[in-house]
Amino acid sequence: MKKNLIITVIFYFVLTLSSYGAASSSSSVSSNYDKGAELIKKAKKLEEKGKIEKAKKRYEKALNYLIKSNNKKPNQPDTLNYLGFALRKLGNFNEAEKYYLQGLNIKPDHPGINEYLGELYVQTNRIDLAKKRLDVLEKCNCEEYEELKTLIENN
């Protein structure tokens, strides 16, 4: 009797672990946003290494995932931020600015959007607008403030 109880408990334990493993593996499926964000990070690293063409391909792939993500769940500030980022890195400043501004309409103090929009303004020689983004970031005590400040000072 005791042996049957032990076997039952072990069986239950193994069954529970295997079902937990199955659940966790299905939750590891990435969303389009996650795929796009990961590609952005990889592209940034490639860009830092001077591998511009490879980075550009990653930004293009990221853009496709982020567009799908935005279609499925519109108006998410983080998605809009990365859409603007990918477009800016691909040289499409007008479209990038639209996504950044759309994101700021939803979340005006978003550090990433403010920094990247400020960078776009520096790239397009609109330093006064970049300084306005810096003013928004001033109170956040974040790296985005320092990065944008340095970029503005060096231009």
C-alpha cells in the first residue's frame, strides 16, 4: 500500500513537471514586438562594429515585425518608439518622426522616444527641437538624457 502511494506521488510529480515544461516552452514563443526589438538590438551592435549593411538588413527585418505588432496592437509607445528608430536608421526621417510623435501623444515622458526624436532632430539640423526633447528628459535621471545631451553638445 505504501509502495503504491509512493509510486502515485512520483508519477504525479513527473506528470506535473512535464506539463510545466510544455507550458514554459510554449510561452517562449516571441511576439512580433519581441522579435523586432531583438533585431534592433542586434542591428545596433552590428552598427557599432561598423557592419552597416548587415545592420541595415536587421533594421529592415525588425521593421516588418514591428509593423505587424503595431497592426495587431496599435498605439503601444514602445512599439512606436522602435518603429521610429528602425525607420530613422534606414534614413526615412519623415516617417520616423510621425511614429515618434504618435508615441509622445500617448506617453509624453517616454525616455526612449524623447531621446531618439531628439537624435532625429540633430540629424536633420533642428537643434532647437532637440533641446526641447532634452528638456523633457532633464528630470528623468536617465541615460537617455546624458546620451542626447552629449550628442547635442557635439553638434
